[in-house]
Amino acid sequence: EKSPVRIAVTGAAGQIAYALVFRIASGALLGPDQPVVLTLLDLPQMQGALKGVMMELEDCAFPTLAGMAATDDPKVAFRDADIAFLVGARPRGKGMERKDLLGANAEIFTVQGRALNEAASRDVRVLVVGNPANTNAYIAMKSAPDLSPACFSAMIRLDHNRAASMLAGKAGIDVGTIEKLVVWGNHSPTMYPDYRFAESGGRKLAAMIDDEAWNREVFIPTVGKRGAAVIEARGASSAASAANAAIDQMRDWVVGSHGKWVSMAIASDGSYGVPEDIMFGVPVTAERGVVTRISGLAMDEFATERFAITLNELKEERDAVAHLLA
Ligand code: NDP
């Protein structure tokens, strides 16, 4: 009998969490023989709704759910956490500017970073989903000086999955056969989905598609605006696919990607000219919690241009919150 893995989820009364916690509890993250204990964090006024979520979790009678608790205190939520999904974030309100949004979230993620620093397992794996995810992850990491920067990542897997499905459709191949797809940079419309290296069954996708105008004018903008398109169609945001991507990214991180390249936003080590510590989407492989960046990929003129756009956005976000971290 394996001992339970402790998993914290923030924003646990929200939409993404509603698609996420049931899958974690069912074994979709760590497998059918790994018990989990869930700790659900949300704001004080959401505790009633959280109670409802726990009632439903109970009513699923998941054999892998070994225990659960709800709290509004990050230190309680993160105590001995092995895994943390930071989903809750301040949504952009009417008339709120980007810097107000960054500021409001900086406060949340400073507090949560400190709480992780104090209470979480020293090997905790923290995935930030709440937007602006990359910069929120950067803030949490900077607020947790006793934890390794390698404990933190931001979600870029939804963009990666969106890009993979669109490429599969275009090339007429099964999405599961796609290897070596990359999404660079910020989880925002500036991210750069890059299939120059991608392959399916040993064949280059770029050769199978061979349509640079489609890449630039259809593929990249469509992936970038996919979230807005889902809201337009569904009348609500892409919570289920976001939760699915969170599961995918965390599972590949803690269990392993088995040699497959996946995109993850991780603290830069200076590779590709990204200033150190910026949380930047890069291709990686992962094995049992250890991430290895794929380095040395060549950049052509267009790639360099796209890369700079998303990097500049992240530098601006970093600079906008710098005074809050001092
Ligand atoms: P969601 O669960 O729909 O979204 C949560 C966060 O995920 C948002 O920042 C959202 O960004 C982001 N996100 C990332 N990718 C996606 C995607 N593809 N589609 C949609 N969202 C995405 O928000 P809810 O408002 O339903 O729930 C948030 C919960 O968090 C609430 O219960 C709230 O009380 C809680 N909260 C908790 C805090 C805390 O514990 N300290 C602090 C703040 C909030 P975007 O808004 O840009 O779409």
C-alpha cells in the first residue's frame, strides 16, 4: 500500500478546479493505485461552495481519495504538500488595467509563495494556472527562497495541446503521434507555437504541411485566440481543457514524459537568451519530477522575431512587479 500524496488546489471553488479536482481524486493524475489527499483552498466567502465540492467528491466514492480538507489559510493548505495547483487568481475586473491585475495577483502569489516556503514539502511541485500564470509563478518562486526554483512551473500545456490538435487536423494525422512540438514563452496571445522540429512517425510536420502562410496567418493566431473563441462559442471560459492541460503538465512532470518533448514554463537558466528566472515556455523532457530543457534549437529570422515578442512581454511583466518583490 503506497502512502498518500498530498495535493493542494487553490481557487478550489472555481470553474477550472471543478473540472480538476475530480480527475485528481479519480486517479487520472497519479494512477489508480496511488492514494491522494486533497487540500482545497479558497477565499473565506467561498467556503460554503467548497463544502459543496467536497460533498460531491465524497459522493463519487473514489477509492484513491484517501482524505480531504477545505481551508482559507494558505499555510494550512500547503502543509506538507507534495503537489500544488495554484488555480485561483484575481480575474480582470471592469476598467482594470493590466498593471492593476498584475498588482492584485502579485499580492496573492507573494502570500502563497511564502506559505509554500514555510509549509510545503521540500520537493513540492507547484504548477501555476491562474493568470498571468508565468508572472504569478515567478512571484511565487521569488517569495519562496528556501525552495528550489525547480519546484515551480507555469502552465503552457493548454497552448501546446491546442497547437497539437490543430496540426493533427491540418496534416491528417493522429494527435498522439506528434513529437517535438514546442510552445515558447508566455501563456498569453503572444506565445509562439513552433512546429519547425515537430515529427509524426519520423516524418517532419513542416514538410507534411508545407504552407508557411498558413503557419503565420492561420495557425499561430488561431492558437493564440483559442481561449477567446471558446468563450464566444460556449459563453464560458475553457475550464475543462485548462484542467486537462494542468493534469497533463503535472503528470508528465512528476511521473515522466518518457522521452517525449513537452512544453513547460520553467525558470530560465539563461538558455535561448531568456534572462535568468523568467518563467518561460520551453521544450523539456521530464522524469520523476526532474525537468531537462531541450537546448540548442536553432532560430531562424521569423522564430527570432516571434520569440522576442513573447519574451518582451514577460520582461515587462517582471519589471512591473519588481517593486512588489523588493
Ligand atoms: P477559473 O477557475 O475559471 O480560472 C482560474 C484562473 O485560471 C484564472 O486566473 C484564469 O485566467 C486562469 N486560466 C488559465 N488558463 C485558463 C483557461 N484556458 N481558461 C480559463 N481560465 C484560465 O476562475 P473562477 O473565477 O471560476 O475561480 C477562481 C477561484 O479562485 C474562485 O473560487 C476565487 O474565489 C478563487 N480565488 C482564490 C484566491 C485565494 O485562494 N487566495 C485568490 C483569488 C481567487 P483568466 O481570468 O485570465 O481567464
